[in-house]
Amino acid sequence: MNGFKEPGMRKVGSYSSMADGDDLDLSRLPDRPKLPIERQRSCDERSMNELSINVRGLESFDSLYSPGGMRSGFSTPASTARNPFEPHPIIAEAWEALRRSIVYFKGEPVGTIAAYDHASEEVLNYDQVFVRDFVPSALAFLMNGEPEMVKNFLLKTLYLQGWEKRIDRFKLGEGVMPASFKVLHDPVRKTDTLVADFGESAIGRVAPVDSGFWWIILLRAYTKSTGDSSLAESPECQKGIRLILTLCLSEGFDTFPTLLCADGCSMIDRRMGIYGYPIEIQALFFMALRCALTMLKHDSEGKEFVERIVKRLHALSYHMRTYFWLDFQQLNDIYRYKTEEYSHTAVNKFNVIPDSIPDWVFDFMPTRGGYFIGNVSPARMDFRWFALGNCVAILSSLATPEQSMAVMDLIEERWEELVGEMPLKVTYPAIESHEWRIVTGCDPKNTRWSYHNGGSWPVLLWLLTAACIKTGRPQIARRAIELAESRLLKDSWPEYYDGKLGRYIGKQARKFQTWSIAGYLVSKMMLEDPSHLGMVSLEEDKAMKPLIKRSASWTCPEISLDMIL
């Protein structure tokens, strides 16, 4: 494998170990076994003077925000170690189905295929291991005390990142992670071969922007769960992180701190009008930057990236919290915008025409609640709700505590629209009629209330559950899980559901969709042991700039990073 070596396991406690600050004190939970781990101060606890960054303190940057003052445990005991309530009868079926999807490379488990649907006539690429799809599977195995496959997956995708990536005659950036990979078994030669897809085989030929971010997030989750930082600290992983950061932190003509993306570059993998600055990518970008900050070594190579990350995080959090946030008051302000404003004093900075606000949003927006809208760019605001972006915004603390609670309020207030009979609407509302033809290119899979155009995706259950636990609203998650349990096994774990309420199995949905299965298991295990949340949650950084009213100009004369802090 071109000299690629898997780093050996070693004792934790090095200079760049994972943050102690975000570990949860389990004093309020039943006694559970803990791994013997030596730990030293981590990036979160060292002063910015030690990091040689001219930025005021990032205190507890990677610690877990949780209601009631609980703090999350460094080690995660196996699911079988605790059972405070009678397990649901479909849990055993779910585990059996999940294990059936495991893919092996040279006898070692390296991931799970997207779907195990023997009834489907077309396999397409559902027999491959997708980076984004594997995340809930990985979390399920980590929570169950089975980290080996997750480590193998991280190393194999890192190896594939090093490949030369070409689409037609054009070479992709060095840091691009594959969208998926497949293991080809040759029974005659008794050899296994990895074949990766970087977008050259994907529908629409779009490279995945989110794969690299999910990889960084999963690497942190692995380190948090196992208590072993040797993988993250290995030269190969450090290089992989830096390559991803080089790709997404590059400077160009863009005047916004958000990341410019093509349509179809994320979970919304078909044309759905998300080109520009989609909320899903911005939230994942923010979370990956924060995770990378806790794992990068502060040597000569990593130090520069740490400084660039800190600066970008402050600019990105300000931009997103100010311009992507929508609640009743903000909607009223946009409704009264003046246009053609010029200079630093402009309130309507993106020259959004109030007449472009869709009618549905006025009825959808409750007096109590709010959310991050789908996209903001010159003269355009996409007011649609996107579930994944809003949940990740909560988990990464891109959303302030107040905004996080407002998102939960919105879900409760608009339960029928966003949850209905099957959690959770990937986006709301659906695009219809002439607009659908223009925006989606008449994509028959994305007809109204289907697939990514208002379809309901069970995989989003784990993200909703994590957000609910973090905001102290587990009752919302329990209600959603009960809805899912009433149908998922009976319907053979579909990929997605159709209809305004999610009542119908998706017209092209695969059965035994792996991330539908894994998403359910992760949700159940998180509710059973909330300390698992520490793997996928980051506490609010107190040094981040608080939310500023829209009337305040972000281009004040001679603004500096210290002023943002």
C-alpha cells in the first residue's frame, strides 16, 4: 500500500491528546467500568500564549455542553454493560441486520454497505461503503465497545485519500476524501482490491464536500470513545487532517467565511437548489474545524493550521449566527428591508428583495422558535428547513444555547410538518410544479414529498436524538423514536418515506438501508446512556462573539479579530 503503515496502539497521554475538558463527570449516573487512561492537559486547557496565537482564550473549547451540569465520560462502556429498562424487541433484529451489512477486506471488517436489499433489481452503488453512511454504523459499534472496524475504516479511507483523483482529464484536490469505496474479491487469485469513487461515478458527477468533514468528526469520536489518541496523533492521520484543511481553508475570491459548494455535494446528493452556501456543509465545516483543533499537534506543521482554524471559526460563527438565523423577529425585519443599500452601514447586506420571501414561511414561522435557513448568498435566501444542518449546528455549538433551544421549540411547534408519522423531514417544504422542474431539472426521484425533496429519513433520528439530549429535551427524542419503532422493522428498514406526513415507504427506497438501522440503534443507546453524546457533541466556546443584531454592521471600520472576540 505504497508504504502506508497503520500506527500501533500506545498509551494515551501525549502533548496532543484529546481534550479532558469535554469529558463528562458520571457521578450522576450508575457506576460503570472505566478504561485506565493517563491524560495530560490538552489543546482546550492550554492558554493561547502556549499556542502562540494572538487570540483571546478558547476555554473549554471541546467540552460537552449538557443540561444539569453533567459532563461526559472519556470511556464509553459497551451497550451490554447497562440496561436500565427493558429493550425494545426490534433491537436484536436491528443488530443482526447491521452485522449482515459488514464489508471485509483481507479478512478485516472495514465498513458497512449502504443497503442489503436483495429484492431490488438494481444494485447501483448501494453495495458500496459510503463515508457519510458509515458514520451512524461506526457510532453504533463504538457505543457497543467494538472499535476495531472503525479504526480500519479510518485507515482505509485515509489510504484512498492519497490516490490521484481524476474525473475525465481534470485532477481533484489532494485532500478530497472518497464518497465511497468497494471491495472487489477475486476468488481465483484470492485477492481483495479497494476501488474508490471520488465523484467520477456518482450521479451528476459531483465530488463529496462532506466526506472529509465526516472523516475528521469520526476520528474524534473514535478517540473519545476508546481513549486512545495514537491513531489521531499518527503522522498519516495528521497529514490527512492537514490535507482536508488545506482544501477548505484556501483563500480566493470569496468574501464570506462560509464554504462555496456545488449542488449535490452532500447528503442532498441530487440537484435541489442548494448550490452556494448550504447549511449542511457550513455546519459540518464548523464542526470539523473544531474537532481538528483538538487533534492537531502543535508542531511546526500543525501550529499554522491551528491559528487559521481559530480565525475562521470566529468569522464563520459570527456569519452563520447573524445572517443564517431566522426567527419571528428576523423574518419581520427582512420583510421590511430596504434594497439597493450601499456602504458599510447597509442593513440589507445581501440585497435581498422582500418580495422574494415565499408565502409559506410566514405561516410556518411560529412566534416561539427559530432555525438556520438553507442558504444565504447575494439577492437570495433559501428559507427551507434542512434537518441535518440544524442538528449539526446544535451539536457543534455553532448555534448558541438560545438558538439551540429555539430549534427544539420549532420542532415541537411544527411537529406535523417536520416529523409527522416518521422522523424526520430532510427538508421542508417540498418544491413543486414549475419551480420543481427548474430547480431539480425534472428529477423523477425528487418529486414533491419524496427522497430529498421533502422525504422523511429515519437516519436523521440519531442526529435529532443527540440534539434533544444536548438541549435537555429527551422527551422529544422518545416521542420520535416511538414513531419509528412502530414501523421500521415492519417495513424492513426503508431508506426513506414519502408523503407530507411520511406515511408511505419511498417509491425507490431500498430495504434494509444500513444507516436507517444504525441511526435507530444509536438513538436508543444515546437515550440509554447520555454520556455517549460526548462523542458527537462540543460545548459552546465562551470566546465566540455573541449574536449581534442585523442592524449592526460586520464591516465596522478597521475591525480586527480582537473586536470579534
